Amino acid sequence: MIYRVDIKTVTLTDRILHNMTCPVCHISTDFPLLKSRQTARIFWIPFMRYTSSYRTQCPHCGNTFMLTSRQYKDLCK
């Protein structure tokens, strides 16, 4: 029997952080709070969550700032 196993990455925007100032370009704007999940799948059926990463990104200059899971949970409150 042949199995097709692949890893799918899904990025979700949970919240918008209002009036944040980018430390690189110094522009005050709204930052999206992003969560990326990688899930292993057999055919199209997910069977194991592989990794999760958390970040926010400046919409003006495009710089990405990685967050720990604790920082992410604190910002979601």
C-alpha cells in the first residue's frame, strides 16, 4: 500500500495589535499577531501537529519579530 505523507503549514491571524511602533522603521501602525502551525498529514487527513511558531510583522517595512509562546499568550489577553 502506498501512503502519501506531507507537511502542511497554516498561518492564522489571531489579533491585531493597535498603535504599535516598529523599532526598525519607527512608524506607528497596526501589527498582525500571527500563529503558524505545521501539521503532518496522510493524504488530506491531519494526524500530528508538528510545530507552532508565533510572530508579528510590520506591515510597512516587512520586518518580522519572533515571539515565544508565553509572549504570544500575554499579547492575546
